[in-house]
Amino acid sequence: MTNVNRIRVVVLGGHRVGKSAVVVRYLTRRYIGEYSSTSDFLYRHSVTIDNVSTEVEILDTSRCEDIDARWIR
């Protein structure tokens, strides 16, 4: 078993509010005006926090109007 630092983030929000824009802006430092809003995307990104390499997993959800708190763990 490896000792990997991992941060998991789920981006929740209503349809077409800018969730993907925020995620892509964080990952690329660029703004892109149009996104596919029909499916969820999982991004993996490595960052260094306090001199420790950390893997960040970001789940960019497409629709979350009916989110149930039981789904979030």
C-alpha cells in the first residue's frame, strides 16, 4: 500500500451556473467560454502543499438539482 496524499473535491451546483468554468480555470489558469454540460468529468491534478506532493481529484458534476446528502461521503 502506498502512502499517497489525496484530496477529493466534488463540485456541486445547479445546471449551467459555471461549475466547469471554475474547475478549468483552477486547472489551466485560463477561462474557456463553452463546456459540455451533459456528463460528469473526473480530473486528477498534482499540487505541492507544504513541500508535500498531493493528488487532487475533482469531480465536476453535470447536474445536481436533486442532490441527496446521503450520496456525499
